[in-house]
Amino acid sequence: MIVIRSWCLPALDEQALNDLHDSIVKAVISTPTSGVKSEKDMLNLFPSDMMTYGLGCEVYVEIMHLPERMLPFERQVLGNLVRTEICNALERSGEKPPNMQLFIPATHPDDIVM
């Protein structure tokens, strides 16, 4: 099961978090080789941060447990789609676009970190 963990997000209300969740799911579903057909096939984690200083300036996103059948360029496309959807969702909630760090942990030698 694909897991996406996003942290250091700005303070968002429940509606904005739901929109963010839906945007991430949409990005993953739009990548056929991810194998994700609905939100039930993946997990979005939004861990809370204990310190509010600097939240939202730099957002970190980690995409884990991608299927091995995904080629490196497909992983990169997925990462770019997730990055775009998160930025768009934050803008819709009134936040300025953050500096985003995206990590796709290596599971085989061709994996990437963006």
C-alpha cells in the first residue's frame, strides 16, 4: 500500500485538509502503474508538528511503498504530480506556495530523491 506522509504543513482547518487529501489521492490515481484505484488503496499521513514556528514555509513529503513495477520516470512523474497537487491545494486554502522537499525512498538502485 502506498503511503504518503506530509509534514511541516501550515495550520489548516478540516476542510482544507480534506481538500489536500483528495488532491493527493487524485494525483496518485492518475498514475496507472501506482495500482491505486481509490483512496482505500493508499494512506495519507499528516503528522502534527509540536512547534508552529516556520510551519508552511518548507513542506516535506515522503512517498513510500511504491510498487516495484513502477519505472524510475513513472516515480518521478508521480512525485511531480503530488508536488503540484499539494501546492495547488495549499493555494486554494489561502496559503502561499511552500518550498517543498519531496522524498521517494530508494527501494532499488534506480530510485530517485527529488
